[in-house]
Amino acid sequence: HIPFDGMNEAGLAVGMNAISHAEAMLDPDNPTIDTLAPIRLILDQAATVEEALLILRNYNINFEGQTPIHYLIADASGESVIIEYINNEMRILKPENPGWQVSTNFLLSERSPEQWPLACSRYRHAAETLGGNDGRLDADAAMSLLEGVSQGSTRWSILYHMQSGKFDLVMGRDYADILHFELR
């Protein structure tokens, strides 16, 4: 009912990362929902990044008393955005490099893009790996990258094949046991 991430039948994927803080705008004309509800709404109702943004613009997100998070949204066409809620506004961060984008556990919108690799070694490793390969990795290399940026608290790693509906899942950092699934 309340996913932490996911992909729908249209190939739209949504993920989130915990961050240091978030403050959402409160529009009295919009309903207020908790931090994970947008993921469910987007997966249920959107097929593209643009449709996901339209959904987000119609809700207030209540971060009070909840873990602050930001969202990474990507669709089967290769479009992606990172959404952060800072100083009571929704910030939309488009990729620096077309075709790929990296999100870890820090606020990108509070730094310049040149500072992002300095803010997080996991971000730096992912960005360098993707940048060195024009954002294209085969499934083995992509899963190896996820293993390389995992940390002790990582519960799962997932690789979405957004055009085919397939996905590869690793639980508990057991990268020797990759589970394979397909949406129908």
C-alpha cells in the first residue's frame, strides 16, 4: 500500500532517499499527504515524469515527524528528475547529463553541481561510473555499481529495466543472489 520505491506497467519508476531536512509548501487549496503517499499516487496514476510532476503539484507533503526524503522519478523514455522540498518550495532538479541522474542521501539543491561529488563518496562513485560510460551500463555492471554504493543500512538494491518491465532485486546486500521479476 505504501511503497518506498517502485516501477509501474508504463515503465515509470520512483525512488526516495532520506536526507537531512525537508520543508514542503502548504497550499491551502491542496490536500496534505505523508511523505510516502506521493510514491503510491505516482505509480498508480502517472506514465511519464511530466505526469508525475503534475500530481506532485496538487498535493502538500507533510514532513513533520517523518523522515525527510527526496524523490527520484524516471520514465521509460529516459527522462528523470529529483524532487526536493526546501524552504517551502518544490525544487525540480533535471539531469546534468541527459539519460542519467544520481541521487543519494544529501540535498543537491543546497549545493552547486560542482560540489555534488564532494558531498558524498557514494554519489561521486556512481556519477564517475555512469559518466565514464555515457550513462549506459549493462545489468551486471549496474548491479555491481549498486553493490559498490551500498552501505551497512542498505536493505535492498533494485535495478529497473523500465522499457521491458523487468527488474532485478537484491535483499540484504546478498549480491550473489539476484532475484529476477517481470511486470505483466
